[in-house]
Amino acid sequence: MAETTYDVAVIGGGPAGYTAAIRAGQLGLKVALIERESKLGGTCLHVGCIPTKSILFNAEVYDHLKHAKEYGIEGVGEVTLNWKSILDRKNQIIAKHVKGLDFLMRKNKVTVIPGTGSLTGVAKGGVHTVSVKGTDGKATQVQAKNVLVATGSDAKLLPGLKADDRILTNIEILSLDRIPKSLVVIGAGAVGVEFGSIFKSFGSEVTVVEYLPRMVPNEDEDVSKELARVFRKRGIESHVGAKVDKVERTKDGVKVSFTSADGKPQVKEAEKVLVAVGRAPRTETVGLDKTKAKLERGFVYVNEWMETAEPGVYAIGDIVAGLPQLAHVGAMCGIVAVTKIAGRPSRPVKRERIPACTYCEPQIGSVGLTEAQAKEKGLTVKVGKFPFAGNSKASIVGQHDGFVKVVADAKYGEVLGVHIIGPQATELIAEAVTAIELEATVDELMFTIHAHPTLAEAMLDGFGAVENMAINV
Ligand SMILES: Cc1cc2nc3c(=O)[nH]c(=O)nc-3n(C[C@H](O)[C@H](O)[C@H](O)COP(=O)(O)OP(=O)(O)OC[C@H]3O[C@@H](n4cnc5c(N)ncnc54)[C@H](O)[C@@H]3O)c2cc1C
């Protein structure tokens, strides 16, 4: 019998789990965090958000340097890449943040328990037991009044495929020994287009193949069109509405056979292929089947406080049904759950208030309803669109592609959705999230002062565009 009964045991130390553990500690709860890897951070820190954004920053700097002369900077000579240094820098950033997490666990009195955790069944006398198998194969038992399952997700592969040195997922591609001459990316969601963008900047020949009829299919249709246009301009070949039939290893690389949208068979050979077709929840072996929790295709159903059908068992992060698989979503779900557990006022996560960011070039940031979604809901909307071509800071930073699109309720002008593609879109979107959270109207935002000259002024003009009153077009 375990001696300690925790208020909360969290299984999984990714952004959902570690954030929940920190907040639980701040709220004075006795908390254990169970993690099977030797380092905290999960997919996000080790093979997801942080390493990709680190390398995207290298790509951005490299792209600027290629045009150094245009900025009056001479003497740079021919710029070349050192892939090893790029990976070293990425690894240093990861290492720094792993240390930071260890510090935060100590600071917030979180007991970190190494090992693989699984629920042993339903609660007995209001206490759950989690079996934790250590690397030595020995199992210990952790007891807690509440358990948060935050085990994350794995990259999906196409049927019959196995990741190796040429058929890559986000894991293998982040430790390649050199930049590939050519890359086929299967899947034009955020992960696919980010890697496509990186390797195009680094000089690879990049082809993107997407099954759905448009790039970044979760975004507003106008954003998809603009991304396709800019990618074409950048020399990235893309095929949408294309079904991959076969991926084979050849003597030196890979061969991807697909049927294009017009039904024609196509073949693309490349040095590597990245499979970025979504992520599957890791819930098979975590013991949820021994509880009343309801799952579908591995995703866990929860109520607004992230509690499953098993009282005291919560699910957060990539394993939750019906929420986007994003680090900030998992983190906020963890905060919502532990705040509720602590008996403090908590606020459920609202689907339409979640920002989605894609850090390719050009960047994408969006929140709320797309124009099509608003119309499908039967809402009468007014739409405004302001191109970055009219923004003075966009001229200064030399990035004129893209726009800010605002979808607003026609009667009261409440902002329902904002869709940005262009410079710093992933930063600019924060204003729109706040506006939607505070149920702001276009009228209010049109009288909100935005500093000059900033990219944020494109937001002001975007809101003005809803009333056909953008200043700079
Ligand atoms: C290439 C890529 C780029 C991405 N970029 C972004 C981005 O820019 N922004 C964004 O918001 N999201 C991004 N994501 C998504 C983001 O990484 C995930 O949404 C996020 O990591 C999910 O957090 P999580 O805590 O649910 O799971 P994870 O981060 O997967 O963490 C789960 C943790 O649980 C541990 N674990 C699993 N099973 C057990 C067990 N039984 N016992 C103990 N421990 C266990 C794992 O080892 C892991 O540490 C990206 C993903 C990828 C693949």
C-alpha cells in the first residue's frame, strides 16, 4: 500500500501534464507527475513545437541573408548552411527548457515519478491507484484522489508504412544527418506545411501532396488559397485532392505514387518522404479500459471540466475527443481541470476561442469561425479583408503577401472569427483571441488605437474593412 495519497496524479509530462501539475502545486494541491521518458516536455518540447519553430527561425534568418544586399548589407558573401549547428542550437534550446521544467517542478513541489503509468481500475473509497512501471521493470503504486491522463499522441503513418531513415515522421526528420535534396510531404496540415517551408528555404526541392481539396484544410478557404499561391511563388509544388496510393523505397530514395485530383496517376521520386497525416492518441495501455471512461478511436470523451465518465479521472491534451491537438489547448485544459479539482472558480475551454497558428512562411494565425462555418451555422455575417500590401510596416519588413480577414455578426458586429496570413500572423492573432474572449464588436475595435507603424495596424484596418472603412486601401 502506498503511503502517500496525492490530491492529483498526472500521467504524462508534456505541456498538458506539466502545466496541470504546476498549477495544481500553485493551488496547494499535493501532486505527482508520472513520466516514462527521462526528460519532461513531451512531443511539444522534444519533437514538436519548439524544435520546429527553432529551425523555422533559422530558415527565416537564412532567407533574409539571401537578400542582404536589398537591405543595404554587403560583404556577407555567399551564405551557406551548417545543418549540424542548426540541430545543435535546437538541442540547446530543448535542454535549457528541460532544465526549466525541472526547476518549475521543484518550485511548485511537484513529485516527479519516473515510469510508465496506468490506471488499475475504478476508485476504491474515492482513491485511484496508478501502477507505475519503472525502467527496471518493477511496478510501484501511486494513490491519488484524482488522476489526469495526459499521455499525448503519436504520428500516424499510412497503412503498411514504417518510419525509417527515408520514410520520416516528425521524429526522424528532426535528426537527419543532412538536408535532403528533395522531399515529398504527405499532408498539408500545420506539421506538413511547416516542414515543407523549412526545407524549401534550405534549398530542397519540396512537393506537398494533400488528400483534402485544399492546403491547410482547417483554415478559412481564402487562407488556403493564399498559402497555395505563395507556396507556388516560392517554388513549392503542391497537389491537393490527391490520394497517395503507394510509398516505396527505391535504390537511393523513395517513390510516392498518387492519384491527382483529375484522376491521373502520378509518381514523384525524392530522397525522403515526410508523412504528416495526423496524430493518434496514446490511450491503449493507460488503463482507461478498466474504468467507465468513454473512448472513440482512442480519443477520450470529457465534460467541460475535462472529467471522463469515470469520476475523478480526467483527460487532457492530445487524447481529448473534439479539441484540436495543440500544446496551448492541452495546457489550458489542464489548468481548467485542476482549478475545478481545487474547488476554485474555473472556466471551461471554448472551442471557438482557441487560436491556431502555423509557422510556415507565410505564417498563419486564426481564431473563431471561418466564413463558411459561420454561414453553415445560419449566421448572417459581414466580412472584411485587408491586404498587408497596404500596411507600411509590412513594406519595412519586406513582406507584402497575405491579409487579415475578419468575420463578424452582421447585426451587432460581434467578431466571430479572424484569419490572418502574412508577417507575424502567429503573434498578431493574440489580439483577435482577446477580442473574441471579451465579445468585442467591430465598432469597438475600430476605435481601438494601434501604434504606428506596426503590423498590428493591419488588424485595425481588418476590423475597419468589415464596414468598408479600412483607411489604407
Ligand atoms: C512537428 C510538430 C509540431 C508541432 N507544433 C506545434 C505548435 O507550434 N504549437 C502547438 O500548439 N502545438 C504544436 N504541436 C502539437 C503539440 O506538440 C501537441 O499538441 C502537444 O505536445 C500535446 O501535449 P500533450 O501533453 O497532450 O502530449 P505530449 O506532448 O505528447 O506529452 C505526453 C507525455 O506523456 C508521456 N507518456 C505517454 N504515456 C505515458 C505513460 N503511460 N506513463 C507515463 N508517461 C507517459 C510521454 O512520454 C510524453 O512525455 C506540434 C506537433 C508536432 C508533431
